[in-house]
Amino acid sequence: MAIRPIVIRGEAVLHEPAVPVTAFDADLRDLIRDMFDTMDAAPGVGLAAPQIGVGLRVFVYDYPHDDGTERRGAVVNPELFVSPVDVREPTEADDEGCLSFPGERYALVRSEETILRACDETGAAFSLECDGWFARIMQHEFDHLNGVMFVDRLDAIQAYDAAKVEKKRGWGVPGKTWLPGVDHLED
């Protein structure tokens, strides 16, 4: 349907909990289509509704199975159960980015396993057992629904670096957006 602007850190909707979806209707299906279009254009592996300025508990993902088969879907009103996180120093393999903090990557240790319980765009309940990078994506997008960005979880040294980037780019204030396919901030 449409590629929507992605809001950048500082927009209030990114820093407050999203509200549950109550109507599984054409408006929700249109929102989800726009989210897929926006995520694909960015490109990204996940996108939460708050990232396009909509404070609803919805996210989409697109990350293939280990055998390469498609794994793409919409998640509405999720609950996420997370296994304990390993206590260790982050490595380069833990590098993570965010479309609402575009072009930057920071190492963040996350849980290796999660269980997601949610509804799809029709309101049908489902659950997913996730591991590895797919579990990371679920945690990242779920955080967005709770007003938490991945840079909020960084250790002190990386948080300091992220704050410098934020200040240098003029982020951290309302009104900053970028449009996938036009602005290329993820390049």
C-alpha cells in the first residue's frame, strides 16, 4: 500500500508503551501492509508500529528459517517469554541495529530463546518458539512496544557513544523522520 516515514529516537511514541489493538479490522490490515512495505524498503527484518508513529502493540518481521524458507508475519498484542540471558561480554556477533536509530550498530547480549504468544491480523491466537537471531528480533520489536529502544539497553561505554551520535545527528527530539527508498539512512 504505502511506505511510511520512520520516526527517529526522540519521538514520544518511541519512548512510551503502546496500547493494545482492540479492532481487528480493515484499518489494522492496512497498517500491517504499510508496515511490511516500509520494512521491506528500509530494508529491515522487523518493524514495530511505534516506529512509524502509531502507538499500537503491533510489529511485523521477515527473517528466514535456517533452511532458507520464508518466515514472515504480523504480531498483534504479544506476550514474550524470555530465557535467562547469558552473563558475558558482548561480541561483534551481537551487533544489532534499529531503523529508528538508523545506520548505527552496537553489540547487545540478548536471550538466545524466547516464546512469543500473540494474535495475527485476524485476531487468531498463535505462538512461536524462537531461537538465535529470530529470538533477538522478537525481543527488539517487543521492546519497541514497551517504549524501550535497543540503545536504552547498552552498557555505559556504548551508551556514551550512542549519545554522541544522537547529539551529532540532531536526534533525540520530536519531528525527526526518514523515508525508506528516499533517504537511505541505513546504507
